[in-house]
Amino acid sequence: MYKFILRPIFFLFDPEKVHHFVFKLIKFINAIPGLGAINRSLFTVNDKRLERSLFGLTFKNPVGIAAGFDKNAVLYNELENYGFGFVEIGTVTPKPQAGNPTPRLFRLKEDQGLINRMGFNNEGVDAAVERLKKRKTKIIIGGNIGKNTKTTDGHLLEDYEYNYRKLHAYVDYFVINVSCPNIGNIAKLNDKNFLIELLSTLKAINNELGKDRPILLKIGPDRTNEGLDEVIEVIAKSGIDGVIATNTATDRSNLKTTPEKLAEIGNGGLSGQPLKDRSTEVIRYLAKKSNKAFPIIGVGGIHSAEDAIEKIEAGADLVQIYTGFIYEGPKLVKKINQAILKSTN
């Protein structure tokens, strides 16, 4: 139904406007008594064999929704009804910010991808906290945090520390986003020594607040092998808990979309099917080179159960979807979980 009826209608309209419409639709549907239960029966796979225990948390299944979908913690309660094992909110920043000018989200239908230059548009960490205080679900929630666009290099640490302290009581794990290509210069964020300082500081806050929150680093797909070696070193020295691989890409090679169309769209991060192979390569490299020293959440180009299994076989412990959810619809989550169960038989 989704791919043959709803998606063609949705794809007639501006992607960002459709995103907001779908949020309202999901909110409305799940507010009707009984419909949430119907959604759970349609999309959820309940099986103990799907559970994954990582960094002190037990995920009811290994399929999550990636950051960027529920930026402002508006829909996390309802998303559990669609079979997800965890939800990652954000990226949130200390202060609210409008993000980049519109249009800033574009479909690449021929490539089953998206290009976005949203620019961390969000209502700020305080708004997210107020919504998380109304948490009704037991689903695991991750908090993806970043810097405000106008924050200078000398105050980066302050932005991340502010977010971390604000969200600490309301999320189950943290993701430190230093790899988004849509927020200006991020060279400082990817400096090895700065990352070690940043991540070590956040780890120390866990001790101060008396509750350990797992910390993961979200990296981009454009890193060289030498850059990935640095990531392994950063994790070892800072003592954080894992990696999310990968964020969106700036590389536009081997796309079916015409160069003229890409030039018309302009800059932004590429997600979806074109990212599938590279994100899997990054996962495989990190897992092999580190001798699987830390957990990996695999994300990028998962549009089928086979794509997810490929990520897991490469070394991912959990997977996340976003663009695939938009192109394939909510049944994708169930298909992935069913395939994982089949692979364990």
C-alpha cells in the first residue's frame, strides 16, 4: 500500500512539507484508541532472539530510526508502534536555530536517495527535554547532540557539554555528531586531539552526575583509512562506547541523477542507496582493524532486509534506517527483523 499508493502521492510535494505532514498524520492515527495496538500488530516482531545487549543497555531488537527524523523529540512515543528497537532524537543544539534557507531537502528518485542541507534546524535542547519529560514508552532513546552553527571553535566544548548535561537524565545513550557536512567548517570537530578532549570531558560528566550514559561517536563516510585509524585511536584513548557509521556523504560520484540536476540542487549531504556500499566498507574496516574492540551501529543505504544483513555481517551490532524508511515505508522494519531471525536459525 505504501509504495504503490501513499509514496507516489507524497512524492508529488516538497519533501520537507511532506515530512511535517506525515508527523501530524502519525500523531493523529496513534491518538485514536486502538489504532496504536493495530500498528504494533502490523509492524512489530516480538522475539527474544532479537534482543541485543550493548554498553549496558538491552535493545528489544537491533533496528532503530536514525537521528534527523525526530529532531525535536516529537514522535518518539509513537515510533515504537512501528517496530523499532530504539529511537535516536536530534541532532539537538544548545540554542534553537532555523537551519539553512529552504528548499534544503531534495529527493534523488533515480538513485533512491536524498540530499539535505538542513543545517541542524531544531528547537533547541530545552524544548527536547520538555517533551522527553512526557515519555510514555520504554523504548531506548538516544540523544544526538551537536553545536550551534554560529559557535566558534573556541566554544565548541561548551556547546556539547551544555547539551550533555541537559539531556543526561532523559536519554539512554548519547551520540556525538561531529560529521554533519551542513553546518559550516567542521575541521576542528574532527581533529584527533580535540575529539579526545571532548569525549573524555563528557565521560567525566557521567561520573560527576553518578549515572553512566554510553557515548558513541558519529563519523562521516568520507574519511580515509588513515582517518578511520584515528577514530579507533580516539575511542581507545577516550574510553567511549562505540561508533555510528556513517553520516551523510559529500561525494556525488556514480549517481544516476544528471549533473545538471545535481548542480541545480547544490551542496548538501547525500543519504540513501548511493551510500550503502561505502558505509558498509567503513563498518567492515573499523570492525576488522580494531578486532571488534567496540560496538558499531550501521547506518547508510539500508533499503531492504538484505542491506541490513550485509551491514551486520560486516560488523554492525545494530542498524538504523532513515532514507530507506521514506522510500520503502514502515514494513521495512518488520522485514529486517524477520530476516535477522531467519539468519539465526
